[in-house]
Amino acid sequence: MGRSAWGCWQSVVSTAVLYGSLALFTSILHNVFLLYYVETFVSVYKIDKMSFWVGETVFLIWNSLNDPLFGWLSDRSFLSSPQSGSSITTPEVVLKRLKALSTNGPLFALSFLAFWVAWARPGLQFLLCLCLYDGFLTMVDLHHSALLADLAVSAVDRTRLNFHCSVFSALGSFSVFLSYSFWNKEDFYSFRLFCVTLSAFSILGFLLVSRLLQHRFQKEVRPRQDEALTLKELSVENAPLTHPEKPVTLGQYLKQLSKHKNFMWFVSMNLIQVFHCHFNSNFFPLFLEHLLSDNVSASTGSILLGISFIAPHLNNLYFLTLCQRYGVYQVIRWLFMLKLGLSVAMLLAGADHIYLLCIFIARYGHAHQHTHQGSDV
């Protein structure tokens, strides 16, 4: 009975829904992290200014290095596989990605918990927590984004997968609303329980969805493996002597990347944009407190924060259509112009126009998150 129910569940849930749900298990944690980790260490753990900026600087360097480093390690694992080369198939690649997600997803959730309990000196804990969290987040994002290329070749299929990612990311943003019911700098116990609940949900989600997708693609891999083994046994006597391909070193990998000018321009633009996004997200609650605390209630502030996190994912459903029609980079260019226009307009208007400032906060967070997400489309 249990086996039949499991099979029924697998057949009902589509691959696109399962793929999109992985974004939910990341976003419910990452949104809370972005909102509270700075305020936790500054207001609760009382980290000193020097340790804070040293930690942020090391984090920025680590964040810049781990993307190409983990990408190289991921590709190296495929090249060193006994099935590497022309014989490796898409289902086999998908299974490797899913295995990595089933490991790194729960570790990412556990690293999220390390922020909310004081277990070392604030400066040391700040540095270690940031590097561990960003490392596992990079691994999860790397394999989740790579699955998009492995699961869908056409732009239509990729748009469908991105659609489900946006829907589930929007659902994950509701953790921002819930967090305000538990956040209390004076009494951290309720907020810790809230974070433990989110982390447990994320761990179970990563394990369950990875297992469902693994079972689905395992059915495609087994016949191909049996066929490949049979062909290998038949042709082993006539097979020419071949030398295994040498794995690409990290230095060669970085040298190859540096020769692509478009890639270097993209990385430079992305570095500035990612820094801007993280700076805006991390200090967003502090900006809100100093700009609007005397004019709006705490509940209104929480609604503004929630809108700034949820609206980009919902509106991204429309932006996917624009990307198909006009191209990703054209849409990103428009969003940069929108951000510049909003900034100039708000600068000229000043901070005395409360309602205009509220709209700017919600819409500006809206625009900057869209630009950051555009590179994933």
C-alpha cells in the first residue's frame, strides 16, 4: 500500500513543480537570513565595529571566489567520473546534481541555524557563520541552476521551470511576514524556535524532493547503463588503446574564463550588482527604522518589507514573458534605468514625503531584486 501511494505521488507531481519547490526550501531561510543576521550580531551579540567589517570583507572575498571554485570542482567531478566524456547522459548528470543537493541542502539549513545561538566570540562566530552559510548556499544555487540546463533545453521549457521557481520563491517570502511575529531583540527564544522550525522544514523538503526526482530519473538511467555495459563487453577486445583525458586544473580553468571578454564584463557587472543587492538587503531593516520609524507603525514596516521580498517573485512571472520577447539583457538594461530614475526622483524629492518614500522602498527593492534574478533566467 505504501509503495503504491509513493508511486502515485510521484506520477501526480510534475518535474517542473518538484524543481521549483527547491527554491522554496532555500528562500524561506535566505530571506530571514538577509533581514536579521546583521541586526542580530550588532544589536543582540554586540559585535565590535572592527570585527564586523573584517568579517564582511572576508565574506565579500570568499563570496567572489567560491562561485568559480565550486563550479570548477563540480565540473572536475564529472570529468573524473568513469562515465565522463561522450558516454555520460543527461539523466546521469541530473542524478549527480540531485545527490549533491540532497547533501548540501540539509547542510545549508544547519548552517543557517548557527547564526541564532551564541557559541563563540561574536567576531569569530560572525566570520565562520558567514563563510559556512555562503559556501553551502553557493553549492545549492550552483546545482539547482545547473539542473535548469540539464532538465530543459528549449527556452519554452526553461521559462516553465523559472515560472515554478518564481511561484515557490514568492511562497518562501512569506517567512518574512511570519518572522515579525517572533522577532524580539530582548527575548530571542521564540525567534530561535521559529528558525529551527524553518530549518527542519527545509531539510525535510530537500531530502524528500531530491529523493522523488532521483527515483524519477533512475528509471531512465538503468536501461542505458545496462546497454552501455553490454556494448562494452562486446567491444572490449577490439577497443583501441586510449589515454584518459587529463583533468583541467584550477589555473587552466581560470585562464580559460579570463579569455572570454563578455564573461569578464558580465562578472564585473554582476559583482557590483550583487554587492548592491546584499548591501541593500542586509541593512534594509536599519534603513527602514531610521527613515520611517517615527511615521509608520511596526506592522506597516513589516508589510513594506514583506512586499519588497514577495513582489519581485510575483512580477518576475511577467518579466519572464518580456525576456522571451525582448531578450534578457534588454530587460536588465531597462531595470537598471528604472533604478537610476527612481533614485534620482527620490533624491530630488527628499525624505520628507513619507508616502513617496514608502513607495520608493517597496519599488526599489522590487527593481533591484529583479535585476539580480535576471542573470538566472
